[in-house]
Amino acid sequence: NLYLTVTSPAAAKLGAERILQALTSVGAAASLKRFDQTPESLEAAFVVDFKQVAHLEQFTKQLQEVSPEVRVSCLDDRGLLA
């Protein structure tokens, strides 16, 4: 499982539902673990299973189309398989 954090300015109007839609559209299985929203920003943390590295890239591109300022951070001690 990959630990995925999405950070976005609040002005981007990016919410947990939109993030989950982007994850499922690339075939990822995801579980929301933390969601923090302030007037300035949003930060959501997930445990995600991407079948391929390309799916992670597709997901990131989808979010950047919504907001170019979105930041996606991933952590996995096992790594992604090509």
C-alpha cells in the first residue's frame, strides 16, 4: 500500500470526493485516512493501491488539471513495481 497525501489551496475547490473520483477513474483502490481543511488549504491522506506507476501519473495529471497548485506526495517503503 502506498501512502498518498494531496495538498491544495482552498481556492482550488478540491475536495475529498473529487480526489476519490480521480483515484477510482485510474483504477486505484483507496481508503481516506485523514482529511484536514482550513480556510487556506486542504490536505487529505490516503492509503492507495495503484496497479501501475502510470496510474499514479494519470491521477496526478487529473488533479493538476483541476488546480495547477495541487501537490501530491507519495511514500511506500516497498516501492512501486513497473
